[in-house]
Amino acid sequence: MTAFLKYTVARLAILVIAYVVLWALASLWWQVSTIDPYLLLAAILVSAVVSIFALRGLREDLATRLQQRANDATRRVESSRDADDLD
């Protein structure tokens, strides 16, 4: 599984877990629908904060792989440019 896919699945899992937990807590005090936009907004905010700390390793791995791909692309462009200069 690629680093991007791992990170995306982990972010979505944290969002779903945050929504379920917030929905369960809210349903103890209020009558809430299954899909509540305010709970969804709260879950997005909570999952963003949790992801900052919980997914640091995956995010750093993703950043490293993206940097490697960018460096490889830059090297290919430069070598192509150098080859054109020789012609």
C-alpha cells in the first residue's frame, strides 16, 4: 500500500471514529439524527487535531516519499536539458 493511501485511510478512519464517538455522546443528552451536520463539523475538527499527533509518522513518511519523487523528477529534467545542450 502506498504511503498516500495509508495516510488517507488513517485520516478517514479517525474521522469516522470521531463522528461515532461524538454521536454516541450527543445522543445521551439530545435526540440527534444519524447524520447531523454540526456533529460532522465537530468530528472534522476533532479528527484534524488528533491526526496532527497520531499520524505524525505516516505524514513524515509521505513527505519523504514525495520529496524523493520531486528530486527524481528534477534530476530527469536536468539530465534531459543537459542532453539537449550537447546536441
